Amino acid sequence: MWSRLVSLGLRAPVGGRQGFTSKVDPQGSGRITVQVIEHLERLALVDFGSREAVARLEKAIAFADRLRAVDTDGVEPMESVLEDRCLYLRSDNVVEGNCADELLQNSHRVVEEYFVAPPGNISLPKLDEQEPFPHS
Amino acid sequence: MAAPMLRWVGRGRLWTFARVDGGSCHRRGAPTGSTSNRIRGQSSVAQQPLYTTQKPRKGEHKWAAVVGLEIHAQISSNSKLFSGSQVRFSAPPNSLVSFFDASLPGTLPVLNRRCVEAAVMTGLALNCHINKKSLFDRKHYFYADLPAGYQITQQRLPIAVNGSLTYGVCAGKKQSQVIPKTVRIKQIQLEQDSGKSLHDDLRSQTLIDLNRAGVGLLEVVLEPDLSCGEEAAAAVRELQLILQALGTSQANMAEGQLRVDANISVHHPGEPLGVRTEVKNLNSIRFLAKAIDYEIQRQIDELENGGEILNETRSFHHQLGCTMSMRDKEGKQDYRFMPEPNLPPLVLYDATSLPAGADPQQVINIDQIRETLPELPRVTRERLVQQYGMLLEHSFTLLNEVGLLEFFQNVIKETRAEPKKVTSWVLNTFLGYLKQQNLAVSESPVTPSALAELLDLLDSRTISSAAAKQVFEELWKGEGKTPGQIVSEKQLELMEDRGSLEQLCHSVMEAHPQVVMDLKEGNPRAINKLIGLVRKATQSRADPAMIKEILEKKLSS
């Protein structure tokens, strides 16, 4: 992989592409704020229950930040390790479906062949309102 | 049923623009200075307001509105975008769902070739640059009808970019002039549709049907070049016609195959753009125009009262004719876009780059698709104008009304009459009757053959045009009689016998000596009265031109 990066070194970057920007800690100081944790918990429905979990996150980010040491000027980003593979195109035929019974068995509650869900998203309570609840 | 769109929407909308730059929406692109005077006159006409607004204060700045549209068109295909389950409008709940659509662990997306072809065709028809390499991404958000927790879309590098859509807006005093306008297309991308939620407020639950989950969508993003509801409606209508002509989408808004979200903001010309709101839940072209115009006015009123516009999502309530905030507790969404790891880049080829010996099933050739594009609405209209000598406005009406073009062409096929006559009868008489009774072309009691036969009778001078109108009214009753039968039953044939016509003219002249005196004294218009009297006497069975000729001969003798 390293030799490949070197050989691509002189290629001009593709203009006008939207990259994914990092929302967490653009300065690189390594600290994650409470607001960011709350934001992540709401977005990903992940529970950072303890201070240790947050510390682990900070270590993971610091580990990934080491990539910045590499000079990637003029190198086209790799979007996918599959980039040399052909994307298989399927013919437009109906070959699946008709298994409502099987699928509905996965659902806790069912009403007349419909899955049952709560009436809209239930937002996560704020950090200070949270009660400790059991992890299943 | 779609009304002849261009004619309907324009009327009654003008008063809202009394305060929006004096009708800039219509003035933009006007060919000569004289039209702007006409339009200015129009916008000061007081129309019946739909809701109250304040009178404009003195020294007020003008407002300009900016409208951007995001259009989702369901791709017309047999199976879904990434799975082999069927695409169908109605079916038992969750019966058209595969394991992948239900997002069961271990399932993977497999791209449908037909959907890619549909995207390329649409991109080419809209003058886009087709990206030979495009990428798929995941857009994450939680909702019960999105079982995977993310939607596969093309955010970074979509399949087509930088196109244009040309549409026509009615203007001029009688809404009879068509002004061409263009809106730029930012991009076209392939993405998955979500399932359907049925809200059961009574039991505080939502019922989820995943039949629609995974169906292929084309998202067409328009640049904010539009400035009012009428333009937006016309642009969407044209896009609908294009998609239907291509066969890439049936684009039926009522069935949810075409969904439009509008981003609307207002500002003073020359100043930076204002805060925009997003308006959703627009399920017909008529409501689209209404909602946009309402929202523009609401924003203007709010700002003029010293309020501010929030960057929020609003829903259009058509019974009340207004938009209302859909304020979400979640706040602004963060979709955490990431590349779809299960799909390599989508690579398309053209004639020059096509790899030799490639499996044709596995490669898509843009040039080949371009060659097989069907006739687009714009070209159809031009052809109609060239071939049949009709006005451009007429061609718009023919295409805008569902089934009307086919009806017209069927009549042309079967009749000897001149195309201009056919155009006039179809667009004025036939369409007029349809509109009066609010019928679609498919519900018409008059068939193309019947109208063709009627026009033949008229063309061969078997009946007069007044008689023809009578026959048409009879035909409309749908009693199954042919025009020929009606003509003989009601004895509407043109009087061939010149002799008896001369006698009739003579007797009419004798019965009305005062009118004859009038004429002889030099009032030329009195002859029309005589002609009218003779016509009545003949029960409209005589050719008015012949009547006039005979009368004039008699009077001069």
C-alpha cells in the first residue's frame, strides 16, 4: 500500500469533490467536549456511559490522527478498497420478495402484516436528565 | 386530472406580485419593453385575495423570491434499486420485501442495471454531464421506515451534474404567449426510497410497510433559479412530461411517484439571500404553486413586520391553503455521510472507452443510450408546429392535457379536413366541453373517429359550421349515434338548391321592407340582419356566404 501511495504522488487532486469533514475536534487538541458526546449519543444512539468510554474515544481519535503525518498533497483519496473491482449490474428481474410471514416473525409486535413501531422518534433525554438504565 | 396547466395557474396569482418587484416573476425574460408595461398593468389589477395582507407602506423596498426544488422521481423498473423484489404501487403489506430490504444482517446491495440506464437517459435528456465514475454513500438517520438506519445515496459524486431544464410560462394579456425559461440542474443522483409509515394516533403507534423500501429514486436537484409558484409548477410539469416520454418514471404525483420539496427564501435584490425554509408534503402541481406563493408572501409579511425567518421545515396544508411548521425536537440533522463500503465505484463507458470483449450485460455505454433516446416533449412540440402549422401555445396545451395529443393524432389520421381545422376543433370545442364537465380525455363520450367523421362532413360542405356545432352537442350526449345519423335525423344538411334559397331570400326581403329600406339608404350593416333572418328561416342549413351573395345580388338588381 505504501509504494502505491508514493507512485500516485504526482497525480493532481480531483477538484470540486466534497470530502467528509471531521466535526469532532478540528484543532487536534485531543479533548472531546460534553456537547460533542451528547451530539454523538443522539445521532448514533450509542451510550458513552462512563468517563473511561470517552477516554477510549479520545485515544482512538489520536491514533487515527497519526495519519496526518503522511503528506497526501496531490494524492487522490481512496474511497473504497474495492475501487479496482467491477460493480456487478443485476438484470431487472423480480426474483425475491413474498416472504412477509418470515419477516414479520422478527418483529416484537405486528398488526395485520404491518410492523409496529412507536409513534415517531423518541429523543434521548439530556445528559443531566438521564437515569442509569441497564445495558442489555 | 391535470388542467391545461399553463393557462390555469397564471391567472389569479398576479395580485401576490403587486409587492414582489411589480411582477418580476413574469417580467424576467420578457422579449420587449412593451410587455413590461402590459404586465405592470396586470399586477395592479385587484383580484379577490385568498387571505389578508397589509397595504404596501411608502418607500418600501422591492422583494425578490428565490425557489430551489428537490424532486424525487420513482424509477419505473420491475425490481428495486439494490434487490430483486418487485416494484408495484399496491400490494399486501410487506409482501414485496426481500431480506435486504428488511435490512437483515448479512445481506448486501446488488445494483439494478435498469436503474442506472434510467439515470443516464434522464441525465442526457436534461443536458447533464454524465460522470463516468460515480460513488455511493450512506446517509444516516433513524426512522422506523428506514430499517437499515441509513439510506444509500450519491452525495459526493452523483451520476449526472450541470444540466438544464427548459420550460414555458404563459404570459401576455390573454395568457396566450409562451415564454421559454430555463432552470439549471445541479445534479441527478440514484438513491433508495424508504418504506411507508401509517400513523395510528389512537393507539399511539406507527404501522410500517416496507414494500416501498429500496425502490430506486432519481433525485433531481434544481438550482434556485425559480422565483415563484407558477415557474416552479411549469418546470415540474415539463420534467414530468420528459420523464414520461423517456419512460424512466411514470411521474404520477398523486401516486407518490413524483415528490417535490421546495426551498424558499426572500430578499431585497442586490442584498444577500435570506434564510430559507423547506416546504414538504406537496402532492400535486397545483398545490406546489399555491404552497410556494403562500410561503413567499408569509416570509415577506413576517420580515416586514420586523420578524425573522427560521431555517425550518414546513408542511403544506391544502385545505387551509397555508404552510405550517413541522418543528422537530431533534434540531438540525447531521447525516454523518460515509462511503458505502459494499459498493465499488460505478463506472460508465462511451464508444471510445468501451473495453474490447466486455460482457454487454455488465457495461453501460452512454453513447448507445443517447442514440436510443425517444422524442422529447420540446421536440414533439416543435414538430407539431412545423407539421400542422399550429401556434406554439397550442402545442403546449396538446401535451399538457393527458391523452389529448393521442386523441388529436387519431383524429388527424382519420379525417380529410385540414390540420388547422382539427387543431381548432380539438383545442376549442372538444377541450372546452371536457373542461366544462371536468372530464379527462379518457372519459370523453366523443371518440376520435366520431370527430373525424364530423370534420369530414364539414370539409365536404355537407353541413355548415353552425350545424356542425349542433351535431357535436348531440354526439356529446354519448347515445352512440354517428355524425351522419344525427345529420339526417335532424335534417341539418346544407341547402344545395340555390333556387329554393333564392326564394327564401326573396320572401324574407318582402317580410322586412324596413330593413331593406335601411340598407338601400346606405347602412351596410343592415345586411347582417337580413342574413340572420334568412339563416333562421333555413334553420342554419344554408351557407352564410351564399346567403350574402344572393341578397346582395337581389338588392343591387
